[in-house]
Amino acid sequence: MLRIILSMVKSLEKIAKQKKIKYFLVTFVDLFGVQRAKLVPTRAIGEMQKTGAGFGGFATHLDLSFSEPDMFALPDPDSFIQLPWQPDVGWLASDLVMNNKFMDQCPRVILKNQINNLDKQNLKMMTGVECEFFILNEDGTEVADNRDDALKPCYDVAALMRRFDVLSEICDSMIKLGWKPYQNDHEDANGQFEMNWDYTDCLTTADRHVFFKFMVKSIAEKHGLRATFMPKPFTQLTGNGCHAHVSVWDKKKKKNLFQDSSDQLGLSKMGYQFIGGIMKSVDSFAAWLNPCLNSYERLNAKTTNSGSTYSPTAVTYSGNNRTHMIRIPDEGRFEFRAADGAVNPYLLQSGIIAMGLDGMKNKRSPGKRLDINMYTQGHKLKRVKKLPNSLEQAIKKFSNDKKVVRQIIDYVKNNGGLDYAVSMMNEYHTRSLKILDKFPDNQFKVALKNMIDYVIERDY
């Protein structure tokens, strides 16, 4: 009954007829952010909308045993996207169901549960994300453009236009999809780019984030290239962040509740409490925001070729100052800069809501803002909280948090997802270090570590 009620809001058969769709990708994202799918012919989509596409859950990272029954990916018609580069195929985000119940460990369901917590308070979180990525050669071994070699390549017009074929196709696709893209640029590392589209409600942003990564990789492959969102592909270059811009509105999205023009930075008391909640628990959520070994090569990077890293190391906030974890660039919103390119799009939004609601509930103060350059003066600060400097530290923080992590996220509260995520990350960490310990040369270790991570994370 659950599936039938949910599926009849919009008819996918009608959408297929109107859009001339021959196949649908019925997709979901597992706990580690890997996108999975079945390719469903249009003739079967009507029944699939009622029952869902069946999967053997043990084959993916969802904390399921081999003996458990099939799970079903129930497609959400509101998430439908027609592939711009393959217009006879439609993409659908799905919620996972087992035994006629939503699965607690489904990342999209986790986010929906957090959105329900906002709904209870008549609130709506609006977000935008900045997904940085590298364009590499087909083998993924180096930057594709061998002329992109400036020490400070950020905003370089020549390097930007040499990738016009790929970037314009991606941007044109976003225009066609109605995402309202507004700027594209060459980022701080050689071969690195960022493309910005308009903010919207956090579920739609998460769905688009998932699709964006798929789209960028697919279009890059069309051009004989490879795109990666890996946090730190090259030791000497700036890594890939995934910054989120956040505001909270009334349920009808008429009023920005974070906006207060009387405040020096234009942020309301609610906004500061929301930030306070993030600053209180962000180290516990680092295992979500920075989920792999390579993430900590970015967070703890030494100065790169360009002279900066663009990644935070301490839990601080400021005005329009990019050296801090949280930046308030304008009235009524803030930028959260801790997450990287490997983050699960649904868990990113879930974590922000969970931490922010805890801050509002407990009226947490973020403390005094700092306006210093954290890269040059941060070492002088005393008693400032640091972000974890390794995956091992992040796992311990995640495991030991008895307040926010275990009380707010239902699946983690029930312990299944926590134990599974910790065991998988520990296995990855241990396996990688065993390989690295065979080699005494530190530089070779760094290179090998990046190589191992690239093999693992090419699915992200």
C-alpha cells in the first residue's frame, strides 16, 4: 500500500510519452555516496512506479546481509531529469523500501527524515552547493590540459576557454534543465573547475548534486576525458571542496529567517544559533563530510603551488573571509566550507540540518567571530577546536558522539549504520596503511596513497 500511494502523484508513463523517453535510470545512492541504478524500459515503468525496481541490497554499501530480502528503489517522479546528452533516457532518484517500509539506512530517506524535523517547526532549508572537480586525461593520471601549468591558475581565461567544449555542454545542459546556472570558472588548481547554479530546497539540491556529478563525468567521457571530484588528487594542488550555502526560511519560502539587516553581518539570532550547532558537532560529523582517507590530505594540506589550500582546519566562523570554516558573505546566509568532493550529497544536507536544529534547540552561541587570516595567524590561537586530522580521528569522534549523532539520526541511533560505516572505514584505512607501510619513502607514500584513493573513489 505504501508504494502504491506514493507512486501515483505523477504518472511516469505519461511523462515518458510527453518527453519521448525510451528508458529510465532508476537510481539510488548508498551510504558511501556511490550511485546505483537499473535501466528500465518505458514499457515497464508503470509497474515499476508502483512496486519499485528490485535490488539485492548486500551487493551495495547499505549494511545488509546476504540473507535479507530484496529491497526496492521507489522512483520519485518529482526528481525526473531528462538526460540532456541522451534525451531518450530519464533519470530518477529513489527512496529504498524493504518489507513495505522505508529503509532507515537509505541516505535520501535520512535526509527526508531531517526535512520532516524542519517541517514540524514550519521551516524550510534552502541550499546551494559548489562542487569543484578536475578534468583529467582519459587514464586519470594527470591534468588533461598540459598548457594549464600556471602557479596561480585561478580564473585563468585561456585555460578556461580551452575547456569550453566540455564546460559549455554542461552549462547548456543545466540551462535546459532549468537549474539557472549563473557562472563557471577555472579554480585554484591546474585543471580544476567550478560551475554554479541557483539555490533551492535542500532535497532538490541534493538530487541535483547527485545528478551533477553523474552528468559532469558522462560529458567529460564523451570528450575523451575523465572528471573527478576526489578531495585531493594531486599533492601540490588545491583539493576539491564542496561548499554549501545555507539559509532557513518559513515553510512557504516567503521569508528568509536568517536575515536581519540590523546585524553587522546581516544574520539573525536563529542564524547564529544554527551556526553554533554546526560548530558544536562538526568534528563528530567529519566522517560524513570528509568520508575517506584522501579527504584528510585536503584538510591538512601544506601550502600548494598557488600559495593557499582553500580548506579549513579549525572550527571558526567569520564574515567574508575564506580562511574560516564558516563564512558569512552576505545577508541572510552562510557558507559552510568543511565538506569535500567525496561527500554523500544527501548526508551533507542531513548533517547540516541535524547540527543546525541542535543549535537552535539548545540556543548554542557560535562565540565571537574571528576576522584574522587563519592560514597565517591561526596557529597563534589558543583553545580553538580543530577538525579531525585523519580518518581514524574522524571515526572515533563519530563513534563516541552520544548527543547529536546518536540522538538525531534515527539509523545511527539504532546503531546499524554507525557500526557498518565504522567497520568499512576502518577496513579501508587499515588496508591502505598496510600497503603504504611497505614503502619507506614518504613522497612515494603520498603518491601511492593518492593512487589507492583514486581507484576507490572513481565511483564518487
